[in-house]
Amino acid sequence: MTFTVAITGKPNVGKSSLFNKLNGRRLAIVNDMPGVTRDSKDFTADIDGHLVKFIDTAGWEDKDSILSKKMVEQTLKAVSRADLVLLMLDARNGITPDDIQFGGIVRKSGKPCVIIINKSESKINILENEIYKFGFGEPIYISAAHGKGIADLFEKVISHKTKFYHEQEEENPEDDQLKLTIVGRPNVGKSTLFNAILGFERAITSDIAGTTRDAINHYLTYKDTDIELIDTAGLRKKANVNEIIEELSTAESINAIRRSHIAFLVVAADQPLEKQDLAIARIAIQEGKPLILVINKCDLIKNFREFEEEIEYLVADNLSEVVGLPIVYISALKQQGIDKIFDKALEVDQKWKMKISTGKLNSWLCNATTHYIPPLANNGRRIRIKYMTQTRVKPPTFNFYCNIPEDLPESYNKYLRNSLRKEFDLQGIPLRMIFHKNKNPYKNR
């Protein structure tokens, strides 16, 4: 799971300057995808082997209102998605009531927070005792415009990331339990599926969209595998941008995906793959979680073969970033095909935590780059990928060592990704591929 950091604060304190400075430091960009909402900007970077996603909330500022309701709502949403919050203050302007309000939002969330004092290259008009009143500990002084203090910021972020994962490991010392999440739009049959699995009505079902308001957990065993099953409220289409409950419901579903190992995306056969379905799918992919597409209400389909071909085309056309996405066809109401989703989950889980030897990886890399030679860089030199290794599982993450990584085109990245999937049977599994400047850890051996 990627460690997520939200950059928050009132308008004009330099949030976008910091975000752009981080994004422009030529860190190893990983799966730079559009944000979860139209209003957010985020990117995921590799900082000395640590995957960190930064979210910029500056795009939510309303010029007509310093602290508009929408800005507060969007800040709440960003904070709910984050594992760490950076609260930015302006060194020149001192602490204002708006700063205090933003600090209150972060404090109520219970999320860890680091105060960033920006524009510290000039006179600092903030007293230290005022900073400590926020209750977030020692601040970090930076100048986003001049790039000063960024190394200290990285060190603090990595420190929080290490602590975060250490605490998670203490809470789950034996993570043998397979965590599955049922997600999807309202009224596609998620709770009906949940009840069909359990054999009784634990979640209230009806034909009214949004009946299931909270995440519900249940524990079961399937083929000697302990499973935690999570049913979430649907990711609902916002009817009104000012409905905070909609934002929180969305955040809960996102958090459920992040807590899980595999997500079942349930869609209705009569309304397959709408925009919201694709948005949910990309959330899972962005978080590195395997996705199983569950087509429900298949008992309504007359020509199944024609329908199956249509679904496969839609998936290939709209979710090309995960080639070979597994699809299961069921009828939750008639309890048809239920076993198939668990069989597929067990299969996908094994691939998601697969560890491939360095020797096999580099043998594949040699063949792949010989079959399709990397292109020329912008300076006319040939791009050469000399070495690779797998650095983690869940999701499978691969580090590539290259002479000119910044000039490697996306088309070649896609070629390597698809070839890697095919060679090691990783179809449908989200992969992390990180390209570093030649830094072969074995070059001196």
C-alpha cells in the first residue's frame, strides 16, 4: 500500500509551490495517474525506495471565499485519504484564524500531522510557542520556492511512514487472513451478494440506492483459507457538492479498498462499466490492489456469449492499464456462480504475493530488450536498461536500473509491463515499475 501525504493549509501559503517542487525533483515517478476526483492533483514518488503519494489541495481554493464550504469539504476528504497530513503555514504572515481552523480540521481527524513553515527564507513572524499550541510537535522550516528544507521534509515523511507500517505490523503480526472488499455503485447487488455468501441477512437490502451506509465485516473460511469480507457503502454519484456525507461515504469505500487485499467490483449486467465503475477500478489499481470484476444479475441476459464479448471489449478498451483483468459472472439473487469469485480470489492472491528470483527477471529483461530494443534518448544516445530486481510484493514492485530513465517513453514502459505480465503469469495484477538512474547494487561484486 502506498503511503499517502496530504498537503493542506489556507490559500496562498505555498501548497502548490511545494507540490510542484516535489514533483519536479525528478524523483522516480510511479504510475502518475489522474487523481481520484476531478479537483485533486496527486503523484506517487519513490524516495530512496519508499513509495509516497503526495496530494495537493490547492486546486480546491475558491477565489471568492477564503474558506469556502467546498474547500473545507475537500480538505476533509484529502485528510481522510491521507496517512500523514502536512499543515502549511506562511512564515511572513504569522498564524491567522484560518490557520487555526485548518489545524482544527486536522486535529479532529486524528491523523498524524507535521507543521510546515513555508517562505522561511525571509523574516519569520511566527513565535515558536504559537506553533506548539497546535499540538503537532516540532515544525519544519522550508522555502518551497528555493527548494530549501526539502531534505528535512523527506526525512520526516519517511520517519512517519516507517512508524505507520511498524504499527500496522504490530496490530497484524500474522497477516494470513485474506481481506476481501465488496465495492461498487449503489443498487448493483453488493449487499445481496454479501448475504448470499453468508446465508443470512446481515446487511439490510432494498431497491433504494445507498441503503448500506457503513462498512460491515464478516469472517469465514473457504478451502482452508481464513477470509475477512468487507461490504461497503456504494461510491455514490454526488448529487450536491455540498453534501459532506457523500464525501465521507466515498472516503470510507476508498479506505476499505486500502485495508483490503483484493477488491470485488460489482457491476450490474444491465448497466455495465459506467464512469463510476471505472473510477472505482482505478482507485484499486492506484492503490496496487488486485481487482476482480463481478458481473451481477447475469440471469437477466438473453445472449450470454454476445454479452461476454461486449464486457471483454469494454474492459480492454477502458482498463488497459491492467491487462487480463479477471471477470466472474454471477447472479447473487439466484446464488449462481458465488464459489467462482472465491476461487478467483485465491488464485489472484497467490499472484499478488509472488516473489520472482533476480536471475529469472534479468533473463527475461535481456530477452525483452533484445526482441524490442529501447529507443534513443533525447540526446541521441541509446537508452539501456541494464538490470532489474523485485523489491516487494503486494503489489509486485520492480526496480529497473537505466542510463537515461527520464527519456524512456510510456510506450516502451507499457511494452515491458505487458511482456512481464505474460512471462510470469501476472495477468490482471497491478504492477509497480520504478526506473532509476544506473545504480546496479551488484555492479561492484
